[in-house]
Amino acid sequence: MSLGFILIQLLGLVPSVIAFTSLHTGNRKRILALMLFCNIMWLAHYMLLNAYAGVMINVVGLLRAVLCYNNDKKWAESNGWELLLILLYIGGAVLTWEGPLSALPAISMILSTIGLWTHDMRKTRILFLLNSPPLILYNIMIHSYSCFFIECCAFISYIIAVYRFDVKKYKVKALAKQKDEILMED
């Protein structure tokens, strides 16, 4: 393993760790500014790996981060931006097409974009959960081991969140309803 390859992996790991931990900053604008920084580093990481589908999703990701950063402004509020981003992700996959592998990052980013635009947290969590497997596969196939590792961690985190906020809550409600029905029978 060459020093260059290790440095490329670090170039993917650093923004992944920043993105994974950015939610702990507690400031939305700071999180989004960090995401802009991460997109630039991932863009360079994927470019050095000659993974052009990864480069393209991060170019569009820059636009998405700018839109999210400014979504309190009138010009950035439109749902038309969501459609444009989805079309850009599809277009990016077509432009960088090297086979089905090129579609994986676009599928992932489309799912996360829809998840970011919805106001239903249950749907957001499920879409983010579905977002991970295509990126996991893509990153392992292009030898982006640092991004593969972080995406596996994110996937586990999404599974926990879906269980904690959706599955467990549903089970508790179902048990409470069952208990009420039993009490009403007595």
C-alpha cells in the first residue's frame, strides 16, 4: 500500500468524520458550512480515485448544501430545487456512466435529497437508511475504504434511529393498545 493511497484514504476519512460528528455542533448554519467543506474534500478524494460518479455527486452536493444553507431565503424555498437536484444527480450518473456502478451514488443522493426535503422525520430516517447500502457498495468497489467504513457506521446509526424512533415507538403503542383492549374486556 503506497503512501499516496493512504493519503487519498485520509482525504476521504477526514470529511467523513467531520460530517458524522457535525450534528453535535448544535448550530444548523455551522453544520451546513461544514458540509460544504466536506463536499469539497470528498470531491478531491473521489477525483484522485478516478471515481467520477463520486466526483459528480459531490459537485451537485455543493449546490444542495448551498440551497440548504440558504433555505430560509425566498429564492431557496421552492420544491423545484428538489426536482432540479434529482435531475442533476441522474444527469451526473449518465455523464459518468461506466456501468451500473455509476448509478449507485446517484441513487443514494436522490434518496437523501428526498429525505432532506420531507418534513416527516420517519420518512427521513427510512430514506437515510436506504441511502447507505448503495454508497457502501460503491465505496468498496472503488476502493474508498475510509468512506466505506464511515458509511457502515452511518448505516448502523440509521438502523438504531429507525428502531428507536419508529419500530420501538410503534411496539410501545401497540402494547398500550393491547393492554387497553384487555382492560376494557374485564
